Amino acid sequence: MAEISKDRAYSSARHSTYWQQLQMLATQEWSLSTLFAQDADRAAHFSTRADALYMDYSKQCLDEEVLVNLLKLAKSCELSARIEALMQGAMVNTSEQRAALHTALRLPSTSTLKTGEQDVVADVHHSLAQVAKLSERVRQGTWRGFSGKAITDVVNIGVGGSDLGPLMATTALDEWADTEVEVHFVSNMDGTQLDNLLKHLNPETTLFIISSKSFSTVDTLSNAKTALSWLLATAKLRAGTEDSVLRRHFIGISANSEKMNAWGIHPEHQLQLWEWVGGRFSLWSAIGLAIAIRIGMSQFQALLSGAHSMDEHFAQADFAENLPVLLGLLAVWNSTFLRVNAHTVLPYDGRLIYLPSYLTQLEMESNGKSVTQHGDRIDYNTCPILWGEIGSNAQHAFYQLLHQGTQQVSCDFIACVRRYSTEVKNASLQQQHDLSLANCLAQSRVLAFGNTAVANIANTKADVEADKYKYYRGNQPSTTLLIDELTPHSLGALIALYEHKVYVMASIWDINPFDQWGVEMGKQMAESVHAAMEQGTGGQFDSSTDQLLQHIRQLSQ
């Protein structure tokens, strides 16, 4: 296994010749219009593909010199060794002293990978076999509720990665669903989602999946407790027992079997996670049970296969043609050197509606750090603020800011080339799909070139002054990702692409993308505030928090 010299990697990144050269290059006045005018073949020079994904990054504010320095910076940071360490189970999660082996979750059963005495591949495929067994029982109608009726609805109760990942993938691949069993998702702590959902479900035919790595997340367990109470209210009327309800209506997914046992999850209905699986990287594990129930285990395996194909590309492809490496380096160039501190993800496909939310967590929870792996304060920009929306909706919401606002924002445009067939009955849908693709390309063009994108729009200084309200400055950097066709395999590759992008960024910045201590601090403080609310005490916090608690108590009396 490759060894990584962390001290040398940090020093070579922040203080290397390549870093300094990039800082100097970033001070230039970058003009996309000029860059395209200087190189008629620019699009061909700054595009590449892997499997079903084609990436055009020619509308980024960079030239060959910048790209060469970015690639050299990656090599100086020992990125190849870092990639190998990730894949081979080295301790890349330095603050928690463990591996981050989400890539192992999609390894074929014929692969070999051990960490110490643990046979990782065998453990993963044992868990996947359990996922296959339980999902098929639900899909085939042999899983019965307390009254003997077959399950018709499955509710995934989780939060963060235990919710966003399965929700995103299940929605994206719903056209591949081959069962009448409906899958629902609940994450909100205040009970609104669950309350609205339970009004429309039958307790006799509803199965709950409790997804929590620690099995102590208050958001998840509060929803699970309410679900159990809802079931018992009906089951007791039918002479059911709590043990029967727990066995017939709950599946637990966690790394903590003791807490699942204590809660009442039947051992046969417990699915295993491992400490080396981060929540935001976990949809490939048993956390993906809801996906497998909806689209079937064979298609879930295709999702894993697509991710594994991207893993191999990431590990083997030359950096100059390596999609995750290039995507990560572009993000570093924009955020750290050009100081573009906002990034938006714009999928022009309604099936990818939850992809921006998923990537928001993946990137900002992973790389929203201001301390290196050595504990040193960082004096350069790391992760940008990320958000996004379906492109056609975003055009009528926040594109105004992208086109004419004062902030520079980098963009990822994502679209699927093939969707509807050319049969007569789908002609209207095909026309809509073509219109969506046209809008995707048009928006990235106008963002890049501004008024000059359209020949009949005023371009001279005099014309701009005469009609200044319609001036588009352009020069907003963007990357366009085209997917041949949205399938379980291509979606797996797309998600893995962004996972590895995050790792590339973290490697350059010398931060740990696999912990989230900021999230943990918020949880601890919430426990203290909640205790004060229950006890009716105050005065131990700041004046604002104490005053707000007093106001809440007054209205609650």
C-alpha cells in the first residue's frame, strides 16, 4: 500500500511553486469570450468522458497553463497515493482514526480487501444478501403485518445521508420501479412529514425502516417512536402485542446492534453498517434498502456496478482525462484561487430533483472545514456555498442573480441525452425533453458570453448605456455533464464522480472530508437547551437564547 507523507503533502500544496503560480495566474482578467476566440478547438481541448458521462469544462475560466499547474499541484499533493490509500482501506479519516471505505460497498464479490482481521468484501456481500432477502419478501408480498395483510407501503426514517441518499436515488430511478409497494421518506424532527404521511397510510400494511448509524440520532428515533405509537394504537384494538408489531413492522439499519436490540428490533431484521461508512457515503450499503425494495435487487446491483466503474476510472485514468480529478481541481481553482465562493448544481431533468440537496450535504459537510488534518488554521478558501434546483425551475427563480447579480457563481449543468422513445405516442414528451436540453445549453452559453451570445443584442458601450437594464455581463464559469441515458448504472457513476470530486478537493486543501465535528457540536448544544426547556430553567445561556426560551415558556403555559 502506498504511504503518504502528510507533512510533505501539506507543504508542497500551500507553499509549492505550482500553488504560487496559480495564485499569480488567478490575478489575470479572465474572459471566456476571449478564450474561445483564441482557440477554435477549445471545446475539444477541455472535454473528456468516462463510460456514460461526457464532461465539457471549456466554459471554465482557465487555459492550458492553468490546467497544467493544477495537474502538477495534484501530483505534488501525492494524490495518486491518496487515492490508493482510500481504495485500500488506509486510515484516511485521520481525526477518527479509521478508514473511509465507501468504495468497498460496491466491490464485486470476487474482490479481495481486508482491514486487519476483517474481510471487508465478505462482510459487505453478507449484508447485501440480507438486503436482497428482506427486499424480496416485501416485493413479493410475503412480508405480512400484524393483521396478516401484505405490506403496501415502506417508510424510511432517517436523516442526513440516511435520508438524502435513498430519497435521491429512489426518485431518480422510479421509472425502473417494478412493484406496487410505495416507498416514502421521513426525516424532519418536528413530526410534520410523519404526521402528514400517517394520515394516508394503513398501519396494518406499513413497514418502517429505521436508518441510523449510531441508532441514537434524536431526529430519527423521535419519528420512530411516534410510528410505533401509531401502530400500537391500532394493533392493540386487534389484540396484537408490542413484540409482534416490532417484529412485523420495523427493520433497523445501524452499526450499533445493542441499541437496535434495546429498541426492540428483531435480530433477523437488523442490517449492519460499519464505522468506516460515513452517512453521506452510505446509500450503497444496507441504507439503500428502500432503493432495492422499489427497483429490485438486480437494479440496485447495477447502481453499485456504475459506482464501481467510476472507482476504477478514478484509480486508473491519467489525471488529464480523469473526470473526478478534473472536477475537483476545477472546484479548487474556482474557490481557492479565483475566489468564486458560490456553486450551484443545475440538473435539467426532473428525475434528479433531489440531486442538488444530496450534493449540498456531500460537499459542504465533507469539505466545510477551516482546519487542516494537522490542526492548523487555514488561510485560503475551501468549500464554496453550494445549492441548486431543477434547471427549468431555477431559470424562473435565481437565474436572475446568475445573469445580472454582483456575485460570481460557478455552475454544474447536468442533463440526460436520451430519454423518451421516438414513437408517435411519445412525440410530445420527446419535444419537451428536447426543449429542456436546448435550455440547458442556452443558459450555459449566455452565462459564459453574456450579451455577445446573441448577435442582435446591443454590444457596444453606447448601446449598453442606452439599454443598461438588459446588459448580461457573462463570464460565469460552468461545467456541463451529459449523461447518455439515466439508468441505475449511469446514476451510480454520477454519484461516485461527485464523491471522488470531494476527495480530490480535500486532498489539495489537506483537510479531512470524512468527519463532521461541527454537526456534533450542534447536537450537544441542542441537548442542553432541550433539558432547560423541560426543567423550566434559564439563565445558563447567552441573553438571546435565555430570552427566547422565556418567550417559548410563556406561550406554552
